[in-house]
Amino acid sequence: MTRLAIVRAAIGALAIVALGGSLASARPTEAAWSDGEWSVAPATSGFVQRPDPGAACTIGTLGLDVTFRWAHGAGGVPRGGYVLTAYRQDGTLVGTDSFGPSLTSRSTSGLLTTLLAGQTYRIELQATHASTDPWRSTPLVGTITTTALGLVSRCTGLSVPA
């Protein structure tokens, strides 16, 4: 074997080893870097305090709506209001109602304009931050159950989810 053939064989062997190594490590990789530039900026941290669970819910006249009650949570950033949201059992959003920070009860009459017969709805109440930031508290959760005629037959008051 000539010297040129030996060099070619060695280069070929190295290429096979290098290619095999790169194919064997074809998997997701996390990357990080550092940059010599830096900046100083103010940062805000805080939390929106969840409301405190209140009394049991109250079914309205003729079973057309439900009123939920709660107490203001203490601490956290200034409260800007509350959001009451309804979901069907499959997680479909049914409606959202936003209102001011001084209220401690709310009816679902504007939230659920069309109740489907024989459905259970998950109701969530969250406190919101006083600014335009989308900060929200963890929710309190209640339920509404309807009859075959679409009237409210049962509800559970707002509580801390398990």
C-alpha cells in the first residue's frame, strides 16, 4: 500500500468517525450564552390576593340566575376589580363579566345568557390588578347545574380549588 493510499484511508476513517458521532448526538440541546452588555431598569413584583370564599351561592327567582358572594382578600397589590368567568364541563368558555373592586357579590344574569339544559358550569372568580396589567389572582371556584329546561337547580359557593 502506498503512502498516499494510507493517508486517504486515514482521512476516510476520521470522516466516518466524525459523521457517526454527529448522527449519534442528534437530540434536543439547551443553549445558554452571556453578553457583556447590561442595563439597569426598574422591575415590579407582587401578587394579586385571591378573594376569600364567602357564603353559599343563592339561586335567583325562577332559577334564572345565581348570586355568588365573597370577601376581599387582604394584602397583595392594589385590587382593580374582579372577573367572573363561566366554563362548560368540556372547558368551553361561556362568558366573562368584569366589575369594580368594591363589590363582594355578583349575579350570573349577565354572564350566562343561555343556559343549556342538563349542564354543569364551572364558575371562577379572580381579583385583578389596579393597573392595565393583566395580573390576576388564583381563582375561587363554584358550580351551577341546570335542569332539563335550562333552569338553575343547584349551585355550590365559591371555594378554594383542591
